Amino acid sequence: MVDPSAHAGSDQVFFGATVTYVDDEGVERTVTILGVDEADNARQEISWVSPVACALLKAREGDEVVLQTPAGIRSLEILSVAYPTPQ
């Protein structure tokens, strides 16, 4: 079991992060990276093995990452990274 609050205050993307990013078309999205069984797209939760999460993992706020899609390469700029606060 991983405690995402251990990364509270970090600007680097790890499991449990809530990440806001903007794509190369100017569309801003916020997602939370969770486990395969926990993710729910309707609540903007994505699996850590999804293509978007794989592109975001280990990047930092301000970084631009490359996302390979069936339609071609997309660019995502990370605007913010947040974690739950430790209890």
C-alpha cells in the first residue's frame, strides 16, 4: 500500500498525485493517478498504467511531456501537482 501524502509539498508526479495539465490544443484537465482497480474516469481518476499517467509520472510542474496517441504525438504541460495532506 502506498501513502500518497508522503509526497505532500512535492512538485513531482508520483502515484496518488492530482495533476493539472494543459494539452497542445489549450484544453486544461485535472486528473488523479490511482491504481487500476480504483480509477474512475467519471471522477477524473486515471490508472497509473494509462498512457496519460505514464507520460506524466516523474515529471515536475512546468515540464512539458510527450503523449503518444493513435492520432499522433501530443504535448502536455504540467501546471500543478498536489497530494493529500498527511494526517
